[in-house]
Amino acid sequence: MVPSVNFEKVVFGFFVLLAATLNFGYFYGDIRDPEVHSVFELYLAVVVNIVATILKFGDRTQMGAIYLATSLVASLQLIAAAGVHVYASEVSTMGMDAHAISSVVSLCGGALLANIVSVVLLVIETSSFRHR
Amino acid sequence: MVAIPDDSPDTAVLFILLRRLRQPLLLLVLILTIATFGMSQIDGVDFDGNPRRLTVFESFYFMTYTAATVGYTELFPYTSAQRMWVMGSIYAGVLGWAYALGTLFSIIGDKSFKDAVGLQRFRRAVNRMHQPFYIVAGFGNAGRLVSKGLNNLGHRFSVIDSSAERIDVLIADQLELDPPGWSGDLRTPSLLGWAGLGHKHCAGVIALTDDDEINTAILMTAHLLRPDLRVIARCGTQSAEEQMYTFGADSVINPYERFGGYLVLALQRPITYQLSSWLLAANGSEMPPRREGLADGLWVVAGVGEFAKEVTADLTRAGLEVLVVDPAEGLPDVSGAVGLVAGSASDTLNMSLASRA
């Protein structure tokens, strides 16, 4: 008999992985070259990370609390990255130069680390689950 | 030592309510995401008529104030395609905001949410106590007087009672020390735990409800969990008093018996009574007047029940002539008596008895 799956966990797993993959997609590439970092990917990474954070609202378990913490860290880092991006492209007289884009991408790198922790937690939680 | 129960089922409510916020927030994020992304993909023009798409930032900025119904103006003269998209976004976005805010306000107004927040505040206030304090259980007339006394003497305390209305009275009393108060089932040990039974500065427990059984339960809990604490309990009957001493009460106060005792003292040793009541009175009180010559003659006790029984026993023991009458059976004859104790259960009846004496 196939055990029934908790749909909430499926949705959450989907968003955690999507947050990490989008984050990695934006992060990947020459750190000084704005051409290889798509702004839409950054935008989606921010949104998906916020969604993953909201999905952990009201989770009382220890695991849930750590998920919430890592997602929150990733979201804040990505929002900071988006803020730097906007400042560089819309406000700064220097434009999107190598210094600005490397700040954005390195902030994303920090978020990626938090997202990787989330994915590792997801794997640990899944593998430690015992079928009854 | 046994662990003090500190389970808080009420905080589970907070998580359940937070859970209810998920769906509206996700919906709002989804709407704003789609609206922003679409806005940044539709071809438009700048002020000079050159083709120009909005950046992601400009789209988000525009959608933020538009969906929140603030609505400044268009960033550039929009094309019809952009205006159609904006229109759809407004319908969806305003609904999304209304749903999210409506849910948030309904959660804030939820009674269980308020209770959970109030309990957290109470526990935090108790935990912050940094000098010895007492736990006053029961905030009826006796509890209120004791609280005022403790307050005037500068002793800290926390208050618990079975009714929320009485705790409102505590808040309305505006005592200087601002004692924390909470209501709940006084028989549950966790309520005593929240009130500070496990606190290192807890100095004692005073059980003052008008129910002997509840007082006994409180003192048992306090004595078993913190044998080092002082426990003072109020009781209404002799048997409950003995029971309370067996369960480890440090002192049990039977107000009926105390009244009889003081009455006999006042009759037989007026000067001793005068001195002791002066010593017991608050600091700075005037010396009370002395009353003599009350010991010779007939005393009438009007009333039935525990109080009348105690007083009669005390007066008889003191060698006085006592006539017990039931006020329900008509007016007692008090001519020729030197004193009357109006001891029925009804205050109105007592007042009328006293006025006729």
C-alpha cells in the first residue's frame, strides 16, 4: 500500500528547492559581469524565498522553527541584494558597474548558503522519517 | 524537587492563528508578483514617445501604491495594453490586500488570541519580579483587602482568581506596585506555576477564596511543590482547618473563629483588646477607644450557620449567658440584653437587626 503523503510538506519541499535553485541560477556566473545575472531571476528568487518563509508561519516543531530561521535569513539577504541592485541601476551615477554587481551577487551568495542549509534540513527530515 | 508545572496550552493558539495568516499572505504575494512581472514585460513609451519598458523596480513601485489603493499617477504615459494590465491588477490587488488585512484584524480581535497575549504578559511580569513576592489566590473582598495591605507595606505580589471580572477590579484598583493578575481554574497547578510558584523570589502563597476545597487544593499544590514556602490559607469550618494543617499549611485563618475570639477578648479584657487592635492596625493609626462593661448580661446571637455557631461557642466558653435566635422566625427580643451579634448570611438582614437593637 502506498502511504499517503502530507500535501503541505510536498508544497513546502517544492518551494524550498525552487528557492535554492533560483538563488543558485542568479548566483552562477562571473561575479563582475552584470550581463550573466538576470534581474528577473533575482526577482523570482526574492518572491519564492518570501513564499517559503510564509509557508513556515505557525509551525510549532523544532524543525519548523529552524526552517523559518533559514528562510528568513535567505529572504533578508535577497531583499538586501535587490535593494543594492535597484540603487545601482536607478540611483547611483556610476550605474551597474563591477563593484555594484559583485555586491549584489555576493549578497546572493550568502542567501544561497542559507538556502542550502534549508535543503540539507529537508533531506535530513525526509530520510529520518520512518514508515510505519 | 518536583518540577513546577509550566505547560501553556494557550500559546498553541498563537501558532494556529499565525497559520491562518499563511493563505492570505501567499495570495497577496502571488498577486503582486504576477502584476509586477507582467507590468515589466509590457511595451510602453517614455515621455518623448520612445519605446521603453518599465524596470522591475519601477513596476513594483507602481504596483505597490496602486494595489494598496493609494494611486498617485502613471510613471509614464501608459499605452492601452499597460492600462488594461493595470486595471486587472487593481481588481486582484485590492482584493488581496482586503483579504490579508481582514484576516489580520480578525486574528487580533480574536478572544483566544487576546487571552494568549494576556497570559504571556502576565508570565513575563511575574518572571521580572526581582524581590520577594507573594501569590494571592482569590481576589474577593478578603483578597482585595490583603492586596491593598501588601501594596501599602511595599510587598510585591501576584494575583490569581477564578473570575476574569475580579482581575479587572485589580487592574481598576490602580495599585502603585502594579501587581500582575490572571484568571483561570485555581485547582490547576499550572496557574500557580504561572503566578510564580517556581520563581526563586516567591516568598509565600496566600489562599483567600471563599471555597475551603479550593483553598486546600492551592495549599496542597504549594506545599508539595515548594515545601520551603510559607502558605497561609483561609477556611470557613473547623474540619477544613484541621485538614489544612494536615496538608502543611503554616497558618490557617478562620475569620468566624477570629471574630468570636476578639469579641470575647474585648468583653473580658478590654485593655488587652485595645492594645492588640492598636498593634494590629496600620502604621500611624490612632489608638482605638476602650469599651467596658459589656461582659455582664445577656448576649443575643441572631443567626444560624457556621458563623453563629462559632460565636456562640466562644461566648459560652467565656462564661456568658447567650440566647441564640433564628432571624427567619421573627424579630428577636433584645430588651434587657447588653449585646447583639447579627450573624445571618444576609447583610441586609444583619443591618436591619442591628438598627433595631
